[in-house]
Amino acid sequence: MTRYFIGLMLPPPVQAHLTGLVNTIRAALPAQRPLKVSWNHPADLHCTLVFIGHSHDEHRLVISMTEVAAQLPATTLTLAGATHWLGRNSLAVPVKGADELGTAFIERMGQLSSDRWAGRRPFHGHVTIGRVRPRPRPAEDLFTQHIVEPVAWQATQVQLVRGTDASSGPRYRVVAHAPLAGPLNI
């Protein structure tokens, strides 16, 4: 079975902006380090609105996503703030403006999610730029608190994204787009 999520794939200029940030972080790291670092491929950078997980009914997911998106306005999103840890080992950057979309998708599609916490915690828009194992101790942490120069873009559609088995290169494939049908929310 294939894993899915509903999200906002980042446009190429925003991907390039984050690639610059990743290069800055990489340059700050010592050559020899006891950590395993995996950076997300630029084409995979996204803001997840609702994680679905495994599903055998892609058609149902497309229909549900399209129905929800039709009720929501296009939105201005802004990548801004400092890198921070999310969960055990994910390095993330905040995305302002995504909370309303994420909350709405979780409310309306959360029952399709394999995430048992969907809808039980607040949604905080973010983009995961990489994963680090093990997570460094605070005194040795060279990954967090890198300030992201703000960059904004218009989210006019959402995507249903399917995970692939790629060992290198992009790991995600967009299988459907749905327009956000309401007026622009600035």
C-alpha cells in the first residue's frame, strides 16, 4: 500500500531559498561528526496539511481533497523564523499562514489519517528540511536557531502527494492538484 499526504509543495524560488539555508547550515558543521544527516531533496520540500498514511483508495482521497479545497481561500504563505526541532529528529522551518488551511484539512479529512494525533493537537505550519540522527545535545547543536530570511508566495492550490521508493532524488510524486477556490486571504 502507498503512503499519502495532502500538502503544499514549495515553488522553485522558495525551494532555492531553502537550499541556500541548508548550504549555510552544512558549512557550519564540522567535517567529522558522529551524526547521520539527511537533507530533503529540494523538489520534496513541502508543508504537510494532513498526513494520510497508507491508502488503497487514491480516487477517494482526490475527491475529498478537492471538496475541502473548494471551500477554502487561496492564502499568502511566508517562510520565516528560525530552524527548530520538530519531533525526535526533524529539522524544520516555520510557515506562517498555513495554520488555517492545515486545521481545516485535519477537521475535514482527519478521519482518513493514520496519525492518531490528527486533530488532537494544534496545527503548526512548517517545512522539514532534513533529519538528524541522533539529535545533538543542546550544547552541541549547530542545526537550530538559523534565521530564515522571510520569503512569501501565494498558495492557490493543494496537492495530493504519494511517497515513492526512491533511494536518491525526489521521494514524493504529486498525483493530483485541487484549487483553493475562495478569494485570496492576505
